[in-house]
Amino acid sequence: MVGTGTLGLRSRWGRTVLTALGIAIGIASMVAVVGISASSKADLIAQIDQLGTNLLVVQPGNNVLGEGATLPPEAPAMIRRIGPVESATSIVKLAATTRQSPYVPKEDANGIDLYAIESNLLATLEGSMASGRFLDQGTDDLPVVVLGAVAAERLGIRSVDGGRRVYIADRWFNVVGILDSLALNADIDRAALIGLDAAVTMFDVKRNASSIYLRAQPEQIESVRRVLAATANPHAPNEVSVSRPSDALEARAQVDQNLQNLLLGLGGVALLVGGIGIANVMVISVLERRGEIGVRRALGATRHHIRAQFIVESSLLALLGGILGVTLGAAVTFAYADRQGWLVEIPTIGLAGGVGAALVLGAVAGLYPAARAARLDPAEAVRPTN
């Protein structure tokens, strides 16, 4: 029966290929959507695993009047006393510009924030240096600065070689280091960092932290999270905000999942259009092959044989499109994931499901043309048409 079912496909190669392309486009789009989404999610999960989910950020919220609150100066020290907390560090945001020179207008400061930091910030964030070195206790009170990855790019500084300097709040600071990008801390990427002692001495700032970063034991992260607000500000815990940066990545993964569902729906529409195309082609094929059907019936073929022949032909046509679509979808996924630098992941169930969906759709699309062919009267089928 399979051999008989392939007769129509083999005798009309052009039509076969063009019809199969309709199914292939639908399957390819669905496989590509699933593959790209799975690759993106795998890359996000790898980032989360690498960066860890045990990083928390404590920031001042708003008071009962809706005004910006402040954290007590002793908040970082009190947080370090929490048993499961492995390390904690604070930063203080300064109202000053960071420019290439005093000749650059302040309004053209490229949106670079300035933070006064403790020297254990890099260790707590588990960051790394792209060039130079980080601040330490020996440089904490000196006019030296470390630039985030984005800040260095905006200032046109790629390395610390050659004694690079930047102009901060009407004085020169020597650039001693440039950070690698921090995936969970985009605010640090866009900032210039100076020592907290230097900020207190030079700019007379207070030590009230703008943000406190801490690492806690992973199995105790929720317990630590519950007590952070009361620990940071015992008198007004409701004025403290606690967040986990990795939650943003997990939320992004959920958004990707919602987008995947939408695109799968669009791919399903394309697949349905391809199935309707197969049904139309099979109806035309039945009309063109009336003589063949009549001869086969006259030679003893039953209605069941005729029906099975056209269902097999329709299914094989869709199967060809399914295999082509899966191949094309996988190729698109590999190319896109490689370009984005993601891990490549295509669920096996997606490949098998694509071929299976095409096969089922082909069988369903062939039901009506097959039934129409089976109902043809042999004598009427072989009668020449004018």
C-alpha cells in the first residue's frame, strides 16, 4: 500500500515539493521557536547557576509619607552579624559627575553614576577585573577610581595602561582598574567606584548605604531574607526593600515562555494552512486521476484500498514536509543560538513532535479526498470527459 501511495508523489515531483514546503514552513517555525526558547532558557539557567541565587540586595524604601527613607550607618555591620550571611558590603551613591576632563560639560557626563564603596565589593559580587586591580584598604582613602564595564566604554578607556585619569567633582582621579561586566548588577557596570574613606574625606558624605549586597548560605537564603529588613533598620523595617537580582533572570525566563506560547500559536496557524494546502492538492489529484481510480476498481480494488492509497499519499506528503521542516528549524536554532553565544538546546520531544504532528495532519487532511476517491463509480471514473 505504501508503494501505491507514493505513485502520485513520484509522478508529480514539482507539486510534491511545493506542497511539502507549506508543511515544512509551519513545522520549521515551531521547531525554531521551541529550540530558540529552550536555548535561551538553558543559557539563563546556566547564568543563574554560575552567578548564584544567594545574592541579596538591601536598599532604602519609602517612609509612611511616601518620601525616600535612609538606612542607618550601622546597617552593613548589623547584617554581617546574621549567622548564615557569608559576606556583606555597602555602596553609597554620590551626587557628582564623572567626566573625561573638566572641558566636558556636566550635562554630557554619559549617565555614569558615582559610588563610594567598601573594598570587599568585588569579592561579594564575585566579579573579576578586565584590566588593572580593584580597590583595597591601601587605596580606600586615595583619589583613585575603578570603572564599571559600561562606564569605561562610555569614557573611551579600555585599559589602565598609560596612567589614565578621569575628572570627578572638580578633581582628578587615577583609574586603577576596569571591571568585567556583572550580569546581575547593571548599576555597577554603569558606575565609577571610589573608596568610602576617600568619599568621606573629600566630599564629606555620610556613610548611609544606598545599597547593601550580601551573600548568604544558599539553603538559608529565604530565612535570611525574612530577617533582613528588621536587621538593617530595627526601628522602621517597613522602610527597607529586599530583593534578589537572580529573580530578574527567572522572570525573564517566564516572559520568554509566554512569548514562546504566542509564537507556537502562530506556527500552528502556518501548519494548519499547510494542511489545508495538502487537502486541496489531494482533491485536485483525485480529479486528475479519475481514470487511474476507475481502472484499479475494475481490476478488483475495493473502496478501502482506494481510500487507504490516498490517505497514505497525503500522510507521506506531510511526512516529507515534516522532516524538511524539522531539519530547517534545527538549522535556524543552531545558527541563532551560536550568534547569540547561547548554549544550544533543542528538545528531542520537539523534533519528534514536529514529525509526528506533520504525519497526523497529513492523515487528517487526506480523509476527505480519500473518501471522495473511494466513492467514485468505476464506470463513471473511466468514462472520458469532454
